[in-house]
Amino acid sequence: MNDILQKIAAIAWKDKYEIYAVGGYVRDLLLKKQVKDIDFVILGSGVEFAQKVRHNLKPSTIVIFERFGTAMIQYQDYQLEFVGARSESYSPDSRKPTVTTASLEADLSRRDFTINTLAMSLNLNNYGEIIDPFNGRADLKQRIIKTPLEPEITFHDDPLRVLRAIRFATQLHFKIEPTTLAALAKMAERLKIISQERISDELMKILAARKPSIGLKLMSETGVLAIIFPELEALKGVDQRGQYHHKDVLNHTIQVVDNVAKMTDDIKLRFAALVHDIGKAQTKAFKEGIGWTFHGHDEVGARMLPALCQRLKLPNEVMKYTQKLVRLHLRPIALAEEEVTDSAIRRLMAHAGEHIDDLITLCRADITSGNPQRVAQHLANFDRVVQRMQAVEEKDSLRAFQSPVRGDEIMEVCQLKPGPKVGKLKKMIEEAILDGVIRFEHDAALEYLLAHKDEILKAGETDKNLSGGK
């Protein structure tokens, strides 16, 4: 790191540029964190200076953004960004700023939080000196998130800072200063002008933190959650009728996310935990003598996910993975509470496929009772289910389950053309395997197909006749 800084500084000294390392690099340096990204502010043209760095260091990659006056260089394992000192002004309904050149202090003042306004000189006369015009070092020591200017101005200029404040508080375990927090809540509505991609990026960074609940609770308390994720906000609150009440589903969800975070860094599984009960708001019902119920919330939640993930601009693979876990998250719980048959275990493993371990992790995290004995009992039940799964796995190898007789072979031996009949016969074989009628192997499945194909096809024709051929 020092070698890179000295090389950059030497280039600046040679051509008489005034240059500073700024922002997150200086912050993380003072927090004794490893850093791979370094931002540099140049009093002059950032692009022009980056070209000189390119000429001297011969980096693997350089990307220039002429419109913003910035350049990005990939050098060894580090990402270096160069920008000229500037000030920005914004219109009320736009995130596109008007940019003008400025002094170092004016440049630092436009940054989001005081802990990010720190600069380190790389100049010959004061190399290594920390420039701190907004008391960022003191706020670092006191573990405070605070804006350098009036907070409403800061959040108005770039509304994404509303989420960034929450994200930094979550990642660093800092407190948001009260005036800043109040302005954050007041300006939260302006998040609506921010692109969904940038919002989702901040949300995922919050989920990736060691304790996501810090950010999730802050979003709920400030009204941010209602704006960016109303489906989660709908889970908030406790309804009571007489002696019956249910626990706050949002608080339960947040605890489940923290539980998963203790077990894995997998962001997809953490997101699945965030939405696993998302169908409860639509399925909540009160039944006399029973109390509050959420029947079918697993299926309702799974059906909500395609539109939700599309709105959040999440990859299709994330949607499919999450939908599977949400749809199945009650199944292991049901098996843990009853006498488990091999058939039930086979069906669960077949439906979960390669994600069965993630499903069990989610189910363990879903135990949020305050009663230690109840938690221990539930976990012991899951242990028994897992043991049965291992036994069935050893016998059947069901992780990548599908009929051992493939569609083309079914068409050949049954003299069929592609169509729904092939799917019915394939399904017949799979059901027989899951029920333990035949072994999970090709010859047994083919023998079963030949013995039972006629009755299945005949039943299909009968169903067609009864429906009027439709």
C-alpha cells in the first residue's frame, strides 16, 4: 500500500500536482482495516493526472468517465480512482448535479458524512498529514455518523445518503447522530427518485453486514422500509383479541436474518430469511378458539417473489432460489413434529434438491422462541430429521433427483411423440420412487414404466373425455 501511494505521489511531485487520498481509504486506514480501493482528489484535472499514472505505471485497466471528470485504474490488486476537486449543485427533482471546480475543503464538504471527509496529503511538503476540516477523526473515535453540512442539505443533494447512513451504521456498528437521524427520516421520501439498482445495492450491503438487524431496525424506525420494501413493513405490529395475540412478524423476521448471518455469509440465504414470512400479511386470520393463523403463507409468499425480485432488480437465479426456500420452509418443521417416513424425507429432498442444506439452515434460524427448553427441543427434532435425510441419501442419492428414465427413452419404448403424456409417465416413475415402491435406478424404473404405462395413459384419456376433450 505504501509503495503504491509513494509511486502516485512521485508522479504528482514530478508534474507539480497537488494530490490527496480521501474518503473511505483514510477512514478505513484509521480504523485499521485492509483497503483495496483508494480515491484520490487532485487540484486540477483528475483525468489528465490519471493518464500520467497510466503512462508511468502501465496498469492493467483504465476507464475514463469524461462526463464526471473521473478515471478508474486497476493496478495490481487495487482499484484507484482519480477525480478533480469539485463542488456540486442539484435541482430538487434530479440526481444529476451541476459540477464546477473547487478547493479541497469545498470538495470534502460535499461528501456524505464527516467520517468520509478525511483526506491524507501525498504532497512533498506534508506527506502523510491528515486533513480534517469537519472533525471526522473525533466522530470516528466516538463512533458517530454525522453529516458535514446541515443534514437536510446533504440528504437533499443525494437521497441515497439516507440508505448509506444506515448502511455505515450497520457495517461499523456506529450510532447516527440525532439531528442527522431526524433529517434522514424527514428526507426518506426522496429515495423515490433514486434508481432501484442503487437502492438494492445498499440493501444487500446491509444484509451482508455481521449484524443486519441494526440496519433493518433503523430502516423500520425511520420510515425507509415502508418506502423501499413495503411488503416487509406490512409485517410490522402485533394484533390482539382477548387472550390471543401473535408476535410481531417483522421483529421475528429480523431475528431470523441475524440468526442466518451467524451461520453463513451467503447473501442469497440471508435474503431468503428476510422474505421467508412475507406472505403472512396477506394470510393473517383470526379463528375463534384457535387464535391468529397464517395458513398458506408459504405458498402466498413464494408467489409474491417473482414480481418483488423483478422490482428490486435482483437476478432471476436469486428469485428462483429464494422462491424455492420460501415455498418449502415449513416442510422440515412439519416433519420434525411428526413420525417421519422415508417417503416424506424423499419428497422433501427431491423438491429442495441441491439447496436442502440451506433450507435446513433457514429452518434452524426460524426458531426464535425466548424459551431455551423449547429452542433445544426444536433443534433436537431437526437433528433427527437431518439424520433420517442422511440415511435416505446414503440409500437413494436423491440430491439431484429426477426420473432415471429420461423423456426421449419414454417416447421410444412407449412409441409416443413429445407432449403431456410423456410428462405424466415421467411423473409416475418419480412418484413411485418417492413412495418407495421401486428403487432409484434405471432398470427398476424402466420395468415399472412398462408394467404401468397403459393404465396411466388410459386414465389420461378418461380424464380428457370427462372434460369434453378440453
